[in-house]
Amino acid sequence: MSDPVVRRWEAVVARDDVAEWVGTFRTRALPGMRAVDGFESVSFLVRRDQDPCQVMVLTKWRDMAAVANYAGENVAKTVMPDFMAKFFKSYDAEATFYDEVLQEGRNE
């Protein structure tokens, strides 16, 4: 079995728009991602010392086939629904990919 794949994508968002961006993502985009076989998780990272803010979106997938189920044949191409585009001052045209070789959490 291969390691999970992390798809990394970056953009710039006005600090005042972050909460609405996250809310819109949760209600309108995330349900479709969750429906894709092989989707595992998503994380948004927002740089704290900027306005507008640089943001990083990390999605984790079972494998590259799952990424292709989400993004299409050109797996690196940005997937940007019209309702999400309004939040971004700029964004990457393509994502980059990483193999997750370690993920640890707190022992409970």
C-alpha cells in the first residue's frame, strides 16, 4: 500500500474574509469533497502576521487515483468553484503533492 498523498495549494485572502471563506467552504465545497472516494481530510492554514493573509490548503487523499477522482485528469490544476473564487486576491494555478510518511498526534 502506498503512503497517503497530501495536495498543497496556496492563495491570498483578506483577513476580514477568512471566516466567510471557511464557512462557505464547509457548507458548499466540503460535502462534495467528502463524497469523493479516497478523500481523507482537509486543513486550512492562515498566516497570522499578514493582511491580506497567505493561506495554505492541505487535502489528504488515499492515493493519486483519489486525487484524480477529485481534480480530474490534470491532478495539479486548481479546482475553483465560482462561489469560492470571490474570496481570493490571488491563488496558485496548480497544486503540489507530497507523500505523508509520518503523522502523529497526542497519545490519549
